[in-house]
Amino acid sequence: SQAAWSPLRHCAMRLSGVTGCAAAVSTGMHHQDVKQPKTVANDIRDSSIQFPLPVSFSRQHGALECDGVSLVDVAATHGTPLYVYSAATVASRYRAFADAFAAYPHAMHYALKANSTLAIVRLLRSLGSKVDANSGGEIDVALRAGFIPPEIVFTGVGKTRAELAQAIDLGVKTINAESEGELERIDAIARERQTRARVAIRVNPDIDAR
């Protein structure tokens, strides 16, 4: 998924890694795997097909658009089926959440497990977000998207020893220790490397762990 500019202005593709007003992602399915209409463009233009449209999606002259980008052009260029995300909606939601905490010192970490599409992750980084990675693979996604280790929180149960070593070697912001045993493993790996690992511990008040 190397970054490369798409010929469609303001259109971001998962495979091309472009941030912009709309992000479209091919599902990777072959056309013969699903029942396709004779012409996708005609279906998209058919204003008789009525269904609620999310914010940032609209009909212009009978054709669907996302953030001002023609979905007819997107479908014609990249094929179907595909996913299309509104960058404007993602940005507005992020800013609304950030503004709610503006009066308090805070850091917002986007959970990559929600959607690790590079175009989306890079967009959130440009807005000032940090990230929450749930695996070694998601740490790699965060780095590819341009995040530096101090902007990455490593969470999730069942972390492997290799993943813990990766996080410690990188110097991520913190590792969320999910159990006493995991805390001991983090300590052992850090001692082997003669370094200190930053750890966060979740506290659940009034809940008996037994």
C-alpha cells in the first residue's frame, strides 16, 4: 500500500494511500463473485432508488457524490464493490471530540482496530490524533502512516513476547499491561535490554478480579 496520488481529485484510495475529501477502498472481490448491475453508473444515477444518505453524501443531478466527488467516476475508475469514506465527516467528528476537551490537557488516541485504512489513519494524524495499536501489525501500520513511537499506545490482550519486544525496542508511549503475568514479561524483556519500559495499568474499581 505505497502512497501514490490518485487521478481523481480529492479522492483517497486505500491502495493508493491518498488523503483527501473522500476515501474509497476496493473490497478485493472479483466482479464475478457478486451479482453486478449491467451498469453501475446508471444505478448510482438512478434517483428513484431512495435510501437515507449519511452526512457528506448527496445527490447532484441524480448522481451520488461524497464530499463533492462523483461516485460514478470513482466506480468507473476503481471498479466495484468498494468502500467510500467521507474525510470531511471524519474530520468534523474528530474536531468536535477534540473541542469538547479543549479546556483540559489531553491526548486523543485513535484505535486502529476500528479502521486501519492508511488514508484514514493519515487523515487523523494530520488532524493531530495519536494512535492506539492492538497488535504488532497495527504498530507497523501506525509507523507507515507517519506516527512516531511516542505517539503510539500499545494495548490489547494476548500480546506475544515478540510484540512486547517490538514495542519496548521502539520506545512507544506506553504499553497497557493487561495482567500481572504480562507486567512480569514486560519487566523481563526490558531488563534483558537494560532499558525502562513505560507501562500503564488499568484499574477497575469495585470489581473483584476473582
